[in-house]
Amino acid sequence: MNSTDVKKIPGILRSVSLPDWFTAARILLVPVVLALLSSPSTSVGIAFTVFLIAALTDVFDGYFARRLGVESGAGKLLDPIADKMLIILPLILLAAHGRAPAGLVVVIAARDLVVCGFRLIAAERGFTIAAGILGKIKTVAQMAILGAYLLNIGVFGWIVTTVEGLTVISAIEYLYTNRQLFTAKK
């Protein structure tokens, strides 16, 4: 590709960083995972493989954002949304078919709605809040349990309870760590 080829690429596409492309790929793979889960002829291995590829984009976008020094406000906003889509939507579908506990879906969705609402308040006040380490651990735990459900692997109740507890604790930690936003002026 020479410099005249680059000029033919629309400006918005030229300005999208590699990590943001990984985040976009994760978002675009969510409907594929859902379609595969909805198809009776799809093997669980295929749905799991696409899910795993989508989950790995989360690792790659974070790695390249730090490595290349191209962390962006859009990435900080879209990355957690992509994670939530990748976890919550397949879990809802699995719970609807009795393959995952509805309580787990409720805890995860409730936590994510609270945190998303808080992020909107922060954004309105001019702040962008990146995910903390506990939030990242929570995401890995949620993806791992979702992977087990996708593969029809039995999950012990204590594991579900642990993931639910980690989900709640990460929300409390997130709100506590960023509590100054409750009193920050616009």
C-alpha cells in the first residue's frame, strides 16, 4: 500500500487505532455467537470457538493499546460495552434455554447497568474511567463461566456464587474508588 492508497481510505477509518479495531471485531462477533447458539445444527464447539476468538480480542486490544500508547477515549468507552455485549447477550440466550442460571444473568446485567450509568455520569462531567484490575478479573471470570456453559460443561453452584459475588464486589469497588464523582460539579 503506498501513500496514495492511504489517502483513498476515508478519514474516520484512517484514525481508528488497532486496539479500536479489535474492540469493533468483538462487537461484530457477538451477533455471530448468538446466531450460532440459536441454530440447532451448530455444534457447541463452533459457537465456543467464535466466542473464544471474540474474548481474545479483549486481550489484544488492551495489550496493543498499552504497547502502542494509543489508548483512546472511544476505546475506554467501547471496550467495556463490547465486553458486556459478549457476556450478557449469550448468557440471556442460554438462560432462556435453561442452559445457564437466570440469577447469574440478573446479577451481571444489574451490575453492568449500574456501572454504565455511573460511566455516563462521569462522561457528562468530563471524566473517562478505565476499568480497574478487579473489573478485569471479574470479566475473565464471567467469560470463563460463559465458556463452560457454551460447552455444556456442568458448573458447580459454588462457582456460580463466586462469580456472582465477584461481580457485586467489583461494582462496589468501582463505585467506591470513583466516589468523588458523586460530589463533582459539572
